Amino acid sequence: MASSTRAYLVVLLIMTLYAGGQILGKAAFNCGMDPFVFTFYKTAFGSLLLTPIALLLERKNVPPLSFKVSFKIFLQALCGITAPTNLYGLGLKFSNSTPISALFSLIPVTTFLLALLFGMETVNLKRFHGIVKATGVLLCFVGVVVLAFYSGRELKPINHHHVHFCHANPSHDHGNSSHSRATWSLGVLCMTLATTCWSLWQVLQGRLLKEYPSKLLNAMLQSIFGTFQSLIVALLLQRNFSRWKLGFDIILLTIVYIGVFVTALVQYLQIWVIEKRGPVFLAMGQPILLIITFTISWTFLGEIVHLGSIIGAILMVGGLYNVLWGKSKEQKASKHQKQEIQEPYNEATISVTETRV
């Protein structure tokens, strides 16, 4: 029971830290932060923080690292850090915040479907728990559709004074700029690919932990590989080195926050949750991120929230608890079934022992 409660609290912490990074990241992108340079800086900062901690704590328990496992960790870094972060930045640049936030919340659905594909999850529609899980996924999907295509009336914020993090040029304000249908579609495509990468990372991470069980070293190596990958991408795609300069502003604050709390801490916490409860359990906490982000934006930052966002969030939270409830029922049913199989075996063993005596 204590272990289960701990897992829920860790997921809540992960989503809270993600929400802070998302709000700061939005402000930094509006101030002109380049997505490719940002990915490199935040990953490099996280690696510098995580590497000495991991080596200090795990120096006596370093498992052997083969070339095969190193290559898998390299691919996990590409799939879980480099590719999705760059794609997310491009999605925010080419589209606007509403469809991007909605598509980001597709992670539970794509993770569940990928877990089904890899045989890590099952859905038995003949059983009640299977129907509940399928209904939960459907509710999440409907919630995403509502968020993406329905706005509704505006809900005026509690704080009527908008918080401005910089004197941004209107061309840098990705959240409010207009886009052609072609660029909007490109942004949606980039974010869809990003969510698929994150989902694939979550599904495959469980298998990687069986081959390389050190969670801290696993996170450290992925962060180091991600740093070199991101550097190569940034050098190839952003050759204007004036965009690499950092000052004491919201961009630097965002890089430090995300490097410390997202790249380093959250990376380790995610691996811990996947090991304890599986990839879908982590992914289904995604609606919590949406709720926290909307609450902070509406309450403290003075941003307008639409009715469609509230309805979509409620549907997704309903889907979240449906899937978790269905998984709980499935685990109890499986445990009860194993006990029923074990009892006749035990009775037969006792009977044979008594006959011999």
C-alpha cells in the first residue's frame, strides 16, 4: 500500500515539474529561444548535474556495460530526449499552443497502444476490467479532440494583469501568431511524432532496465548521449551563433530549471516509476500535467482559459481514472485466479504426502 501511494506521489511530482518547465518554456520560446539550441543547452546542463551524482552514488555497484546495451541506451536517448524535444520546439514554432497541448496529452493513448503492440498490456473486452480500460482510453481521446477543435466561451482569469517575461518581438510570439494551413499542419505533424517518440521511450525503457538495472546510471548515460546528439543537430540546423548567446533572462532561467528538474531529476523519477508500475501507469498521469498547467496559467499568469479546455481536461481525467481502475481490477482478478489454481495443487500435494505416510 505504501509503495502504491509512493508511486502516485512520484507521478504527481513529475507532472508538477513538467508543468513548471512547460510554462517557462512557452515564455522563453516567445522571447525568441531557438528550439535546437535550447535542446542542447538544457540536456548539457542536466548531464553536468547528473553525472557526478550518479558516479558518486553508484561507483561501487556499476553493472557491466556491453556494446549492445550501450547502443540501446543511445537509441533511448535519441527517442526520449533528442528527437521529441526538438520536434516539440518545432511544433510550438509552426503551430499554436492549443493543438500542441492537446497532442501532448495523446501520450497515454499512444503509450497504451504501443504497449499492446509489444505485448506488455492486454485488453480483454469480454471482462469488465478490459471494458473499463478501453473506455478510459476512449475518454482520453475524446478529451484531446475537444481540446483541439472546441474552444467555447472564455473564462476570465482571476489575475487580470498579464505577466510579461520579456519585451518580445511579435514574430517571436509563437503562441499568438497566425499560421497558414501548411505550417499549422507541419506543427501538428511534428508534435504527433514527438508524442510517439516519448511513448516509445516509455514502453522500451522497461525492457532496457532488465538488461541494465541501474536507474541512475541509465538516466546519466541517456543524458550524456542526448547531449552529443543535440549538439550535432543544433550545429547542423542553427549556424547563426548569435542565437547561441545566453544572458540573465527568462531563457537562462528556463534552461537551468529544465536542466535540473526535468532532464536530470524527472528523467530518473520516470525510470523509477516505469520499473515499479510500468509505462502505461506513468503515461496515464499526463492529464494531471494539463490540469496543473491550466491552473497556474489561469490563476497566476492571467491567461484566458476556454470552456473547451475545461471540458477536455475533465474527460481526460475521467479516462485516467478509468484506466487505472481497470488495471487495478485486472491485477486483483489475476491474483485471485492464481490463488484458485494454486489451492488445488496444494491440496493434491498434501493428499499425496498423507498417502505416502
